[in-house]
Amino acid sequence: MAENGTDCDQRRIRMSKEQHNGNFTDSSLLSERKRKDREERLNIVLWKQPLVTLQYFFLETLINLKEWTINLCFNFPSGRYHHSWVVFFFFVAVLFQYVRYMEKKFFWCAYWVGLGILSSVGLGTGLHTFLLYLGPHIASVTLAAYECNSVNFPEPPYPDQIICPDEETSEGSISLWAIISKVRLEACMWGAGTAIGELPPYFMARAARLSGAEPDDEEYQEFEEMLEHAETAQ
């Protein structure tokens, strides 16, 4: 009986030690996981992981908008539901106007980015779209600025005609920086388009270099043969 009691006590001690070791292991694993999660959160920055950062930004924005909408519509006192819905519809109207404004901006930027890509392609003839689109646009804005003595035109996308504002400004208030600020969006988008248009040939050349292929071997051999024939004839 004494031996059975001793064995039971030893089993209890082993079980308590194993349980203690298991709890210690679980806590160490949990702390290690928290440390890794903390390090991963610190690495989520725009210059290291731009896509992940933007994804979390938009998700957090949507969650906040949802919470604000719920608080606005359903957390008012019972006598103020009418006012809450008025505020909600006003917010929706303002948001709709802002979305329309951003839509116009987006299509305007996409238009100039497309022209920049066509500049890199050269329209198949090497013709630069700066001479056809961006240059005349900058010239028209500059002439209108000096004619109206102001750069307060309607924001892009511009109408067919640039209409001078009704307000009177002092003479000589137009500066080069004001004109540059007026056309900076179009110029930046056009420049971004030219950079994007140069990416496909860069990646094609990089892939050919990494694969070890030399696509210009035949042309180079033909050129060498032409040189040999020219030397023999000379």
C-alpha cells in the first residue's frame, strides 16, 4: 500500500512538472509570437511594404467610415433621429460630389499618362507627344495667364476655352512659378507615362540577359560579314 501511495505521488509530481513545463512552453511561444507580430507591424511602412501598407490603410478607412455611419444613424437619442438622417444625407451628398471631382481628376491624369506612354512608344514613327499635346497645352495656359493677368482658371479638366476670371488683379502679378504650378499636374503625369512606357523594353532586355540569350548575334554576324566584304573590295 505504501509503495502504491509512493507511485501515485510520483505520478502526480511528474504530471504537475509536465503541466508546468507545458504552461511555460506555451507562454514562451506566445511571447515569441507577440514579439514577431510586433516586429512585423513595425516593418509595415510605406517605403518598405507599400502594397500591404495601402491595403491596411484602405481597410482601416472603411472600418472607420462604417463605425461613423452607424454612430451617426443609430446612436442618437430617439428624438433626434430626424436630424441624424439629415446630417447623414448631407454627408452622402458631399461625398458624392467629392467622388465626382476625384473621378474627373483621375480621368484627366490617366489621359496625360496615356500620352506619356505614347511618347515612349513614339506613335510608331518616333514622334513625341510633347510637341503635339503637352507643349501646346503649356503654351496656351501661358498665353492665357498673361492675357488675363491671372491663373485662376477652372481646374482641370479644362473646358474647350480658358475663360478669364472676373476678379481684377494687379499688373505684373504673373510669375513663372505660378504658370509652372498651373501645369505641374499635366507635366508630372506625362513624365510618369514616359517612364512607364520605358519599363517593357527594360524588362524584356533584363529577361534576355538573365536567360543568357543574345538575340543580336545574327545581326552582328551579318554586320561583320559586310565589314569583311568592304575591306576585301577596298
